[in-house]
Amino acid sequence: MKIAVIGTGYVGLVTGTCLAETGNSVICVDINEEKVKMMQSFKLPIYEPGLELLFLRNIEQERLTFTTNLADAIRDAEIIFLALPTPPGGDGAADLSYVLGAAKDIAKLLKDYKVIVTKSTVPVGTADKVIKIFKEHTSVEFDVVSNPEFLREGVAVDDFMKPDRVVVGTESPRAQKLMAELYGPYVRQGNPIIFMDPRSSELTKYAANSFLATKITFMNEVANLCELVGADVDAVRRGIGSDERIGKRFLFPGVGYGGSCFPKDVQALAQSAKENNYDFKILESVMDVNNTQKTLMVEKMRKFYKGDLKDKKIAIWGLAFKPETDDIREAPALYIIDELLKDGAEVRVFDPEAMDNIKRIKGDKIVYGDNQYDILADVDALMIVTEWSVFRTPDFARMSSLLKQNIIFDGRNLYDLQKMIDLGYYYNSIGRKVISN
């Protein structure tokens, strides 16, 4: 099939590349000329494990191309994906200006039947708005489909190539047939393509992300209670995670959720509820708790140093909102760094992939390391914020030789408590007893 993907952000680039991998001819469109030239030169603008191999292969085999010319891109396309940003506005609602603007531009160029697919995460009723725009600007036949993405950064290629499910919102038999044909190669093992009306499809994405954010936040609350009552959150997690009704995933306590999806999707769903005169109390609590959780480790550090962090040298391992990505959008590390700087601390940081992104935001306010160890020299304490694999089994002897004192504040519970006792560390994690030697 011939496909056009409008927008080459994280979702658009993964979608276009993975669609090309099954033999489709895909043209990706972006208004950023520099970015398009970069991709035409075989360079990826994002870090995502496994994407580069597919990206290069499909460019070389001429199934994946890039352009700034919208008219050229959609001329022969059977299906047009809208993979554009929907950032939160001032009230928390999703800003649809990019999606609706692109819809208007496409409608004016339409010359024959196309299926227009909203791949962006959009609030309920967006498909209706897109349909209205097309009816105002073209007399050509078309269908609008809602097809939300469920890609997890770090494993997005696997998620697209072997999805748990594909959700398609359409009431058009013609569009349904085309979407079933398009996604057929990705569900050969029997996972479903779930067809529904567009409004239900749009809500499904928000509901899924909000439920997962709620699950994470609930476990963080349990972890905070564990510290107060002397329980061990790891034991509690195993105890409830073995219940198949609850499941084991998204039960690891930490410094809160971040990234491009959960924060804005929870906020957008809560705002959508308000617009419909419904008080979504759970989501309001989730957002409040998550905001507090992001700087929990700073509060622990303040308590340890009796409120005086001035001139303390603090090393941070992990800046991305999660491992296997360079994405720092709403990353807890950003909030932690700001709080430490506000208290007068000197902050040194390292992340395997997100360093350049942090530098663009923080500049020379903090110190950047070339590796995880060189930022430890003569620091007062280490804080772990992102659970990269490289941090899980470090050289503790080397660390001890560099640190001013053996002090770790672990926001991801990476280390065994007995091991920390044996090594002689002060170790403060989440939902577990504090190790003090």
C-alpha cells in the first residue's frame, strides 16, 4: 500500500518506518527542512532501540522517503496518517491546532478518495472535527479513522511490529477493510484488531494511559506508607502482583511517571471530564501525588542533611524519564535538578543517552560527565533517578574510592538491602528501610 505519514516526531517516525518494513511504500512529511535533510542523509533524529536498522534498510530499499512537500506526499497515498503533536494547552486540554491545521491543508489538496487516520493522541470528538473540516474544504469522498498508538518508548519497534492489539475507530466498511489489510501482517499470531466507533477509540487511548499512571501512582503511595509503618514495598509488590487480576507490571515504586504520554494524557482526560461537567477525582489525585513524588528523593536528602544542601556536591545517575530513550519530557530528573539548584547544591549528571537534551535545557548550570563514574569524584552523595541497566551492577569498590562518603539515595530501588549493609553504604530507597552504617 502507499502511505503518507504527516509528522516525523517519535510516533510518526516509528509508524512510518515500521509500515515500510512490511513492504508498504511510505512517504513521511515534515515542515522542518533541516530535519528532513537529516533523515534523507540516513540519520535518525531520535534514539529508539532497534529503529535505526529498519530505518536504514527501508531507505536503502526505497520504501521509506522523506519530504517537506505535502501535495507530493499525499498524491498517490491510499492512507494518510496524522502523527502530529498535541501538547497540553494552558488549561491542560490537548492543543489540536497542528492536527486540525494539517487536516485543512490536506482537504484542500484532495483529488480522490483517501482514508485519513488520526494517529496522534487526541480527545474524544476530534474525528468529528476533522470530518467537519474536510466537508468544508472538499467535495471529494474520504473517511476519517481514529487509530491511537500504544508505543512504549524503549520498545516501540516491538510494540508496533507485534502489538498486543490494534484499535481502529471507524464506522465505514470501506475504511475498515483498508485498515484490516494494512495491519494484517502485524497480527498474524492472533492478537486482535479491535474495531469500534471513533469516539470510543479516542477515549481508549486516554483511558489506557491514565489507568497505567494510576497504577504507578497507587504503588508509590503504598511505598510511602511502607516507610511509615516499617513494611517492605518489594514484599508487598510481589504479594499483590501475583494476583492475576492485578498483574506484575507497573508496580515498581519510584520517583513518579514522566515522558510525553502519561502526564499530558492524564491531564487531558481530566480536563475533558471537566468540560463535560464530570469531576474525575481519581485523576486529580494521581496528578497531585505524582507531582509530589517527583521530588521525594530531594526531600529525603534535605532531611538527611538537616535542611542544608548549600554547596553539597550531588551526583545524579539517569536523566531520561525511563531507560532506553533520550526523552526528557516531564522527566523527574528535571524537577530534582531544579530543587537541588534552588537549595544551592552543585549538581553533576550522567545519562547514557539524554545528555545532549539536558544540556539544551540546563546549559552550564550543572556539570556533565563522560561516564557514570567521573561525576562521583569527591561528591557528597549519589542520587539514582533512571533505572538504566548500566547502573544496576556498578563497580562499588570504584564508587567508594571516588565518593566523599558512601551515600546513595536510590529513586528506583536498584540494589539489594543486604548488599548495601555488607558494603557499608548509607542507602535510602523508596518504600524500604533506610540502611545506615
